[in-house]
Amino acid sequence: MAVVLPVLVLFLAVFLAGFILLVIGAINFDFSNSEIPPGVNQPAKLRIIHIILICTAVVGKILENIGICTQVSFVRYMQGRRTLRKDPKLLIKDLWFEKVPVRIYQPKAPSASQRRGVMFFHGGGWIFGSLETHEELCRFLARESESVVVSVGYRLAPEHKYPAAYEDCLNATLHFLQHLQHYGVDPARVTVCGDSAGGNLAAAVSQTLAGSSDLPRLRAQILIYPGLQALDFNLPSYQQNRGVPLLFRERAAFYMLQYLNGNAAKLEEVLEGSHIPVDVKLKYRKWVSPDKIPEEFKVRGYKPRVLLDCTTEVYETVKRFCEPNLCPLLAEDSVVHQLPESFILTCEYDVLRDDGLLYKKRLEDNGVPVTWYHLEDGFHGIINSFNSDWFSFPAGK
């Protein structure tokens, strides 16, 4: 015992010192690399959340370096560590739609008519996120709208590259549409919904189903700060919010490359815009261009960029960025005009803001009714903390 106690004290001292150094390092990284705009409500709280995320990523990297687990798996584990009590108003089941895991939330109270149905695809950059990370949000949606909500646990990158996530979301939606009567859902009131990467998946699924004649037509698509293109990471919002937590410009491109290729090779070329040939950029410039962004969104530090060409070798690795199932903003007008009524949420301090603005214009130009809600003090990921006690923000609610 006389030997064990000093060793234990020494271990605790080393652990505490390491923890303090980790936090100090995270704080220094946050202040050096991030920018909290003055328009953000409760900026100190956002900074603290960002520091916690940095600490989690650093610990994950340490564990990866010593061979315990990968950084990605550690971050996923920490994100999913939440225990919620049973919900007295909901019946919650874990099922499989074909080979895709889903979690269904059904109101317990009897209904005089068939209910709405919501297919929900979680965010997380196609790498993170799970049924658990968005559990509270899905419960809230089911309770407040008295809807049957189906949350989809699609396969994640980098283990499963594009189009795995898209195919899982599509197949789960097809299964649900073919079995609506089993869940008491009105065929005329089914929507697809998603945040961030989930908004990308919702838009892609909605486009795929737009021309289907043998299935119920989707009632609406709900896109919460979606990422919809990978041609231009220098649009005004990407420049203005490049260092705003919780999604940096560099990370947005990193996630898209991980989803596409399972690695982030050619990240620098993607960021500078030398990953797509000029002739291809000009082809899509009618849809993806700073010229299509309203002038009031360009006043905050935007500088136009010249078009850069790329090598054949670089383009070969990312040419699937031009596929609408990966980048829905590039779908043809013949598809877009068939889309259902749409709701788009954008945040002022979000690199993905202009993706939403450009898609809003495309939908409106094609006669699709759009409800647009813009959070003037919002930032990327704000909805995830809508009901997290101290970590919540008014705009998220």
C-alpha cells in the first residue's frame, strides 16, 4: 500500500497535467483558427462548445496513435453517449428496412385519421452522426407534429463511400412508401427531412423520387442548412464564414472528399477551385455562381475569384462531384421542376448558407413553392443543441 499510493498520486498528477495542457492547447487552437462573428448570440458558449469538440478530436488522435482505436470511432462514440428516458407519448422501435437500420417514432395517442410521415436523415458530414445523436430531435418532431418519424441509420464514410449513404436513404424511403398502411401514415403527407449532410441526402432522394409514378408523391422536402454542391468552395458564405464554428470551410471540403473517395486527397485543389475544368464550371455557372447570390449577402468581406483550370489527373479523382445524387444543386431543370413543396433553413454564419440560397433560387425559378427561413444569428449545427439545457441557443429552438 505504501508503494501503490505514491504511484497513484503520480499517475493522477500526470493525468491532470496532461488534461490541463490539452485544454490549453484546444483554447489556443480555437482562438488562433476560429472567428466568432459579433452577430452570433452567446459567442462565449459557442467558443466553449468548439473547444470541447477540439479536445475530443485530439484525444481521439492520441488514442489512434497508440493503437487503441481510430480517431473517427472515438469521436463517434463520444457523440453517441447519451441516455434518454422512455417517452410516455411515443412508441419507439428499432427496425430494419431492407438492410438499413431505422428507428421509428410513433405517437401513442389514438388518431382519428392517418398521420403524417417523416423520413429523417441525420447530419454529420457523412462521417459522423447516428440514430443516437439525433434521437432527441426526432422525438421532438414526432411529438410536436404528431407524425410518424423514421430516422435512418445510413452507412458512414470513410468506411462506406458514395453512393452508400444515398442508397441507404433511398432504399429506406422506398420501403416506407411501400408500407405506409402498416404505420397508419397518409400517402399524401410524407416528407423527407435532413440537416447538413442529411439535407443533402434528403434533396437527392427527393430528386430521385420526383418522376416516380408507381409510388406516393412526396408532400415536401425539408432541408436544414444543406450542403448541395462541391464545385465552388469560394462562394461568399465560404469566404465569410471560413473560420466560424462549428463547420470550417476546410472541413466542409474535407467531409465531401471523404464521402466521395474515402480520403481527403486533393483537398488543396478543391479549396482553391482547381479541381474542376473551366468548361465544366462554365456549364454549371448558370446555377452555381456568386452572381446568383443576392447582393446583401456579399457585403461582409467577399472577394471575387478568378476561374482556375485543373489537370486531368485531379479531375479524374473528383469528377463524380458533377453527379446530382452527390451534389443535388446540379440536377437538370426537368428534375427540379417536379420537386415537391420545399422548406429551406439557412444560417448567416454558416459556410453552407449559399448552397441553400442557390437551391432556393433554382426551385423558385422552376415554379416550386419554397418557404425560406434565415437565422440572422445562426451558425452551422445550431439545431443539434435546441434542447440541450446550458448548451442550447435561442435560434436553435
